[in-house]
Amino acid sequence: MIGEVGGMDRRLLIAALVVPLALLGATQALAAGGEGDKTKASGSYLPIKTLLGTTLHANGARGVLSVDCGLDVPDPALRTRADQSIPRLRAAYLQIVQSYAASLSPGSLPSADYLSQALQRQTDATLGRPGAKLLLGAIIAN
């Protein structure tokens, strides 16, 4: 028969090999307690997913400006508001990063000062008051 390998069905052979590996991976993920999920907030820190904008190189090729950031919100009431406003904050941040990336001249380096000031102003405006501090991680233009 075509489906048999040495007297054993191929599907059974694959299942016998794949299922134990899947169970091992699931057991390790449970034992880690979710340590692999870096999008979860801890303490007063709220992570924001990476922000991307398109740039142009001198030769006309497209590039990417990547900005990693998060918010430090020590006030519990403001932290709750910030947590609920993450989609609005991210949309506003994306507009800033994308328009900034489009205006970068080829070969120039991105300004962390400009980005931090613009994103902080947007944070305060979206949340309705100051108190949440924007934290910048990596800013990569390639």
C-alpha cells in the first residue's frame, strides 16, 4: 500500500512523533508561567507594541523606522485610564512615527529628542492630564 511505511500508516507515525513534541512545548510554556509573553504589564509599566514607519533610502529603496516604547504610570487611577486607552495611544503614536519617518531625509538619523517630546505631548493630550511618563526603548532606522 502507498500509505504504509514498514507496516505502519504514515499518519500514525507522524502523530506518534509530533504529539509528544507538542505536549512537551505546552508543558514548558505552563512551567514558565507566561514569562515568554512580553506584552503583559507589570507594576506601573505599560508596554506599547513596536511602532513602524516607512522611510526612503538615497537609492530610492524603502526602509523602516522602528520605535519601541512604553509608559510608566505610577498613579493607579491614571494607569487604569492609560491601560484602557492603549488603542487610542497606539493610533496617535503611529501617526506621529509614520509622518516623522516619511519626512526623514535619506541617510539622516532619527531624533530621539523630537520623538520623545512629540509622543509625550500626545500621551498627555490623550489621557487628559500629565502623569504618565513615556519611556523610549530602541529607535532603529534601516
